[in-house]
Amino acid sequence: MSSQPVGETKTEIVLNTAHLRKQYGAFTAVEDLSLQIQKGSVFGLLGPNGSGKTTTLGMVLGITHPSGGSFQWFPGQASPPLKQRMGALLETPNFYPYLNALENLRLVAEIKSLSAPPYQEVLKTVNLYDRRNSPFKHYSLGMRQRLAIAAALLTDPEVLVLDEPTNGLDPQGIAEVRQIILDIARRGITVIMASHILAEVEKICDHVAVLRQGKLLYQGTVAGMVPGDSLLELGFDAAQKLGPVLQEAPAVAEAQPEGPLWLVKLHPGYDAAGLNRYLAEKGYYLKHLQERRSNLEAEFLKLVDQ
Amino acid sequence: MKLLRLEWLKLRRYRFFAISTLLMVLLLILLLVFFGDINAFGQQPAENGEGQQLTPLEEDFAALGLYQMPRAYANLAYLAGYFKFFAAILVILSVTNEFTFRTARQNIIDGLSRKEFFGSKLITMLLMALGLTLLSGIATLVMALFYEQPEGASYTEGLPVLAALFTEYLLCFSLAFLLAWSLKRGAAAILLFLLYYFILENILYFALGETVGQYLPMQPGHNLIEEPFTRLTKVDKIIGLAHQEGFPWKAFGLSWAYLAAFFIAAYQLVLRRDL
């Protein structure tokens, strides 16, 4: 597909925001938000309810007027009209309740001036083809959400913007919608997704921006949210005796007891196997040794609670 | 054309809207066709002040010349004018539904510009006004063919009154339209519209007096088409009522000033507000 020369690593930017701000009277919903979203990424906008996620999406989608700052889609590219390159939904799926799936999609296609929209294909992608002739008002929340994704896919978009796509769904619905999003991302479509559920962002996204009270707390890869150095859990029959040995071990940077376990942080360059060998040589045989990835949830809460 | 197609797709399956529109058209036709059969003076012979029996008058409106050119257009346009309230409610719903279903923002997200979105509703409203006006004109023409006409009566002389009717509709719709865009809720907009039209403005009118009151926004609508009954029943001669001759330019101009202002206000609202 790509006609770029091999070795060209210049990353294209899909969306750029600069010092974006939205003020509602004295209340600042979004403050000084500068984001850069790269092509092909699955970008999560993560934050608790009321942190400004929807307001941010509303601004870049042209629904809400920013109070300050600016944003730019596909900067430096003067190609087809933006809305034909993008599929988006904000908050709840919004359709005409008395129209069926097909009629609602026809309206979207009319708005986007599409000549031969792939109705069947997108309805099949989201498993709604069999229900295409039922009116929207009879749809379950999961079906509504899926119809919204179908509508967003009509243009064969380069970018998909989703706002809390699994909100209010049952576990099966959540799994279905997540799978659909992952399938879409695999096709190379950039996905921008707001969510207040950390596990969801962790499962679906590769990049994340964390918002709290309208302020950007973190932007980068999901993996980068977690500090690189991991912790080791050590278990020993007589836990107290382990303390002095750990203090002397050259691999150990920090050791703390936690219940019957010791939590150990290693110096860079050392690993769990090395520490285990060292302790065994000293005559200490561990009954428990496990790497504990610093919990993403904890990191998230740490960020948000600051 | 795209905007028109869009509205057609939206409204044709909207049962309440479709049925109401058909019902309105049907009622309007029935009223215009059968109004001529109504006895102009009621069933009871009238008495004058001195207890004298007046000649029992049992003439219906058709016999009095309801369908006679050139005044037939004006006579029926006056009746058709009452349908503006009915239609105004439909105009309100066509706008507020987009907010109730939250499809206004989805339309914008999907790529409609705010200007186009506003335009699509404006077109609906213009078509409604135009359709009702044409219906009134055509019904007049058809009925005139059924009834004997005065010799040499002109079928075109009375036509300008249709411009006045169109304006009467638009003036009424413009207020409904502005309320719909500002309130975003169908019930609230309809209620406030009726409240203002039938109560608030009348209170204001009497509070301000006629000199100032006649410039209230909905007042020119009352002066666009003259009430035809006094002329038909010749009561005007008895009480010495003066008629306005010629086209009601003052009311016409005032109406357009107000309706343009209302439309511009609604448009500015759509452009500036968060959806």
C-alpha cells in the first residue's frame, strides 16, 4: 500500500492539539492540552469521569468551540475533506429511532456524500446484518454501539474516534466491541478512544494520554506509564533472617518486608536468576520468587491522585 | 438538493410528522371546499334592536361570493392562514427532534457543516410555507371554476394576496423556528410559542397601546390579509367599515424585517453555540 521509500521512518501525525482550552464560566473543563497522535496508533484518552475527555473530543470534532488553543487534523496535508477520512461517535450512539439500521446508514452516507457505500460489509463487520431492517429504537445498547461503529466505518476511514465505546455494555458486549476495535486497528486505521477504564486502555491501546480535571498528566506509550524497574517478591521460611543477607547482596538496590514476603528492587543489570543463585550459594533457598510488574492501576491512581 | 434529500430521508419515516402533514393538508382542503356551504348568518332569523323581525337570511358563504374572483383568493387565504399554528408545531418538531435524538451533533460529526444543517431546516420550513400557500391558491382556482363568476372577473388580479399569505406563514414560522433552536426541546418550544402568540403579545399590545403595540413582532401578521366576512355579509356597509385597498405594504415590510431578524438570530445561534 505505502509508496514511501524503504527506510523512511518519518511518522505521520494524525492529530495535533496545541494548548487547547475549554472554559464553562468559572469552570475549566480542559486546560492547556497539547497532544500529538501518530498515524497507525491506538490512542487512549484515559481519565476519570469529568476529566475532560468528551469535551476534548467534542472540540476536535467541531461540536464544542474551544475557548483557547488550536488543533489540526492531518497537519501539512491538504487532501480530501476531513470528515470523509474519519469516523467518529461522541458519548452515546445517536441515530434516528424510527429508522432502521440501513436507513440510518443511508443518512450518514448522504451526509458524507458517498457514492457506493459498503452497507453490507460494515453491517457484517459489526454483526448487525441480520437485524438491518429493525428500527433503531428496538436495538440493545450493544447493538447501538455496534451500529455506531458501522456508521463510522462507512467511509473506510483513516481515523476512528470513539468515546467510551464499551460504556454500559454487558461482559459479552464489551468483549465483542473490543474485538471489533482491535480488528479495525489491525487494518491500520488510527483509533482514538476515550475511556475511564484502565484495563480497557491497557488491552486495546498502545499510546495513552492521562487526563485529570482537564489537565494532561501523562502522554506516551502505555508501557511507559509503568516505571521500567520491576519488583521481586521473595518468600523464605524464616523471613526475618533474610533481611541482612539481602542488604549485603550486590544485586539489591532496596529491600522491604511486606507481610511474609520481601519486596526487592534490583540494581540495573541484575536479574532474578542471578539473585536466586547468589542466595542459594549463601545457603538460603527461596520457596517463593516472583516478578511483580508494578501495577498499572496503582500507577494510574498515583498519577491521578497527585 | 443534498439537504433536501437528507430531510426527506429523515422525515418520511417519521410517522407523527408524516401523518400530521397529511392531516393538515386534508383539513385545509376540506375547510376551503366546504366553508362555502356554511350559512353565513346562523340558523335563527336575526332581530334588530327594536324587536323588528329582519328578513331571515339563510344564505351560505358561497352564495355571498366566497368563491368569486377576484376576491376569492383573499377570502380563502384568510381561512388558510389559520393553519400556520398547526404547521409551526411541525416546524418546531423538525428542529427539536435533532436535539432530542442528539442527531444534530452526530450530523455535524459526520461532516455536515453547521450552515448546511441550518439550511436543511430552513428549506423544510420554506417548503412548508410554500406548499400551504400553493395549496390555498390551487384550491381557490378549482373552487372558482365550480361557481359562477361575475362577468369579466379577473383570475389573476387577486393573486398578490398569496404573497401576503406566504409572508404570514413565514412570520409565524420564524418565531417558532427561533424558539426551537434556542430551547432545543419540542414541548418547551411549542408551549412558549403558543403562550407568546396568544397571550403574552396580546398583554404587551394592550399595555403598550396601539401606537407602539402595532410594532410587536407578530402584529403585522394580523394585518396582511383582511378579514373577509364583514365584506361578504355586507356588515361593513351597515357599520361603515373602511377597507384597506391595495397591497398591505406596511405590514408586509414589517413582517419581512421581523422574520429576517429571527432567522438571522437563529442562524447565529447555530454557528456560535456548542451542540
